[in-house]
Amino acid sequence: MYQILIRLLSFLLVITQAIFKSKDNLVLENLVLRQQLSAYYTKKKKPRLANIDRLFWVALKQVWTKWRNHLVIVKPETVIDWQRKRFRKHWTKISSQNERPGRKRIKSEIRDLIYRMAEENRWGAPRIYSELLMLGFNDISEKTVSRYLRTFRSEHPDKKKQQSWMTFLKNHRDVISAMDFFVVPTIGFKILYVFFIIDHKRRVIRHFNVTNHPSARWVIQQLRDAFPFDQVPRYLIMDRDKIFSSRVKGFLEHQLGIKPKVTSYKSPWQNGVAERFVLSARTDLLNHVIVFDEDHLRRLMKEYVDYYNGDRCHLSVERNSPLGREIQERPSESCTVKSISKLGGLQHRYEWKKAA
């Protein structure tokens, strides 16, 4: 501010001196100044101009029609741009005087309710607005709800397209089965494939088989054996294995009336019930034995499936077995708990038995 005041006083002093100078002196002084400006301009160094300099040229433009003819260190377009910037600053200053410019924002409580209703129910603006009216929120409009809903959906595009996979599994688990393969190496490093089908409702292993050469034709035959016509689920979950080709899917839809549901790419959790059975089979049995051949593995898996369905307790079926076990009350004080060996002693089942 102090520098601007000094420059303004200097400018006024120059104007005062120019008023009392003779015409010849003014012409010579103008010539000298122009020669210096011309030499300065040839150096192509951009001069540093203060606000007072810009204000001078903007004001001079308004009162002197020949102002363009005497510009040396700045261009006419620059002076016009200075005027535009001054105008923008002027209106910015006016707008900033308002505490809350623009449209009044709704309460965060209402905004969060709009987002919550949209996420939980997949409703549109009219339904959400009606629900807000039922809660006594009368100070907003349906158009406002629609505006906030567009913002929410742009930030959460995938959630609004369809129901989540987890919701689908929970709502349809009574009519869902799943199928999958897992591999088991033999003592001679031959790879065997275990195919199985598991129901979601009670985690019952409906069918299994073992092969060393799986194919779509072989899978179709396993599906025939697994699903009698009076015990067909509505959905069958499978992964993106090439064996589950369009031929298998066509057989499910047209012959058995089952809708195939293919999991997303690299999403094993979407077939989590089947994946959990594979982990259990390996943990309970396969990690503790050496498989010799296909027949040996088939016998082992048959014994394990019987144990899994009839004896093994599961958290997901109320800590009972898939086929259900009756709770035993202690018959008498003389009874003791006896262990029943399963899977060659790898697992056990416990029951009350009378003491010998």
C-alpha cells in the first residue's frame, strides 16, 4: 500500500510538471521516453506491472480514443482482459457477502435417510419422498429427493443395478444347489477329479463321483443321477469351468428345468458353500491319507460323505448334522460317553452308552 501511494504521488508530480512545460520540451521529452521504451521492448523482458498501472490504462481507455496507438509494453487485448478480471473480482466480492450463497441445503439427517432408503430398498424418488412425508419431513420436495438420489447413484452405481449376490443366496437357499470339482493327486502323481453337488438348505451332499477324465457328457450323466424329477432345485450354482459348457447349461434348463447361475470371474466366495465343503474334506480326511487310485478315492469319499451328512455338526445348520441328529439325554447316571470311530479314526462321533 505504501509503494502504491508513492507511485501515485510521483505520477501526479509528473503530470503537474508536464502542464507547465513548453510544447517543445514536451515533444522532446515524449521522443526520449518513446526511444527508451522502444529499447526496453526489444529486450523482450516482461515488465512487472502493479494494480495502479492496470487501473491507469483501464481508466485511460475510457476517456482517450487513441490509447491503442501509444501502447508499447502491453497489448490492447491485455488491457481489455484486465477490465474483465476487475469485473469478476467485483461480483465475487458481492457474492461472498452472503453467508450461504446458492440453494439452501437440507438437513444431514434427511440426506442420510434418503441414501439409507435408496441403499436398503432400491426405491425411486417418489417412494422415498412418500416415506419421508410419513415421518413428518414436510420441508423438502420430491425434486430435492430426486437430486440427492442422482448423486447417490452416481457414487454407488453397482448397488442399484440389481440385488446383491449375497441377498440372492439368502433369499433362495431353500431352492439352491451348487456343483463343483476339486482335484486329488494319487501316490503316482496322477490327478483325479472329485465332482459333487451340495444343497444350500441343509448342506447335504446330494451326489458325488470320481473320474480321471471329466467331460461335459460325464457331468450330464452325473446330473441325471443326482436329480430325480421330483427333487429338482430351482437354481444350480457353478463356476466358470470350461467343463460346465453351454451343453451342460442347456441340459439343466431344457431337460431338468433348473436355472444355472454362473459365478463372477475370480469370485469363489459366490460359491462359498461348495468351497467350504472342499476345505472340510481336505481338513478332515484328504490331508491325512495317501490316495492310491480312483477306486480307493471313491471309497474314501463315500465314507466321508456318509460322515459329513450324518455325523458332522455344522454351525450353519444350528450346530447339527445336515441330515439331523437327535439330541441324546443321559439315560442314567451309570452311562458314559463313548466315542465311535469314523474315517479310520481320523474323526469320531460321541454317544451315551451304558457302562459295561
